[in-house]
Amino acid sequence: MNCGYGEKLILYFYGEAEGGLKAGFEKHLAVCAACREELAALKAAESRLAERAVEPSASVVAVVMAAAREAVSGRRGFSFSWGEALLSGALASLMAVGFVFSGRAPVDLAWNSRVDSGLDSVEYSMYQAQSDIVSVSSDWDYKYSALEDEGLRAEMKDEG
């Protein structure tokens, strides 16, 4: 089937196609023999599987349930095994040794990382910007003060 409707066919078959998608696919079915054949094959396979569906007998269910009960009868809550504990400890130790000697991460990882130096650079840039803002502000205050003084002098000349 090369018509590109394979996914829509599956949605239609399982009843998940709704509205316009369903109507559009039904129109497509009228003209596409490959999709009609594929849909018929899916329906035939579903009916064969439904015919052969067999439930286990009551005796099989009873045997399986008895085996399951027996398997868990002695296990209540937490169980401790020295072998499992030792194996877990050995594996954890191996992983720690592997990490330390891998050479990929120095012991003082947080202090020598590129991330830390990058953050230092950002922090310095912020302090520098703050310093620039303060200096511009003080320059503004100084210039404003000088303008006020000049204005006062001009007023005194006009009065005097």
C-alpha cells in the first residue's frame, strides 16, 4: 500500500478515527482497493484471534496461584542478606574509586570549573556596570550643580 493512508487505516480499524478523518478515510476506501484489502485482512485476523482465545482452566489457575503463594509465604517485609549487602558495598566502592581516578573530574570540581569562572566573569561585569552607573550619576549631579551655580550667578548679575 503506497497511498499514504496506512496510519489512518489503523485508526479507522480500531475505531479511533472520528469526524472528518473517518469520513475522509471512508471516501478513500471507495476508491482504493489496496486499503480495502488491508482492512479486510485486519478484520479476518481479528476474528481468527477471537475464535482461538482460550482461557486457562481452573486447575491451571489453581496450580499457578498455589506456586505463587508458596514462593512468597516465607517473605514478609524486609529481608537481609549479607551476601547482597557485601556485593552492594563492593560495587559502590568500585564506582567511587573509578570516579576518583578517572581523571575527568578533579577533586575540587566546583572551584575549578568553567562554570565557576564564567560566573565570576558575570559577577565582575555586574559590579563594573554598577560602578559605571554610580560614576555617571555623580557626574550628572556635579554638572547639574554647576548649572545651578551658573544660573544663580546670572540672576545676581541681572539684579545687581
